[in-house]
Amino acid sequence: MYEPLNDPVAIDAVNLFFDDLIEAADSAQRLPHLRPQVEDYRFEALNHAGMRRTQDQLRGFVSGLLVADVLTPEQGRAFGLRMQAGCKAGWL
């Protein structure tokens, strides 16, 4: 069973990642369905850390934002690297 995050540093890292993703993808708040979807991923990361399914879905979600030109290639790479780091650190 996957456990919720308890480490304050890990919780801050999760929140920063998802806040940055929302800001990068929809700073003008023109995509009304984006925030609820990202918040679902945030909930999963905070409450079921290390769940492979969530990691894979989030990678696909970020890739979709890249393909739809919502994120630039540079942003997509940066978020991909942050996701890899999060997996290694145990907060994603």
C-alpha cells in the first residue's frame, strides 16, 4: 500500500511542482479543466507517493500539454526532469 507523504520537504516539492505546472500551462486561466486535473494528480502524489500509475499518467499528461503547444519543448523537458527527480526522491 502506498503511504501519504509526511516529510515537509517532500510535500513542499510536490506542491511547488504542481503550482509551477499550473502556472506554466495556464497562467491566464483560460483552460478551465486544467486545474482540476492537475489537482487530482497533486492529491495522488501527496497521498499515494511512489505509485507507478500516477507517474505514468502524469508523464502522459505533460506530454499532451507539450503536443498541444500548451507547454514549450523546453518546459516539457524541464518538467520531465523534475518528474524523474521526484521519482528518485520518492515524492512522485
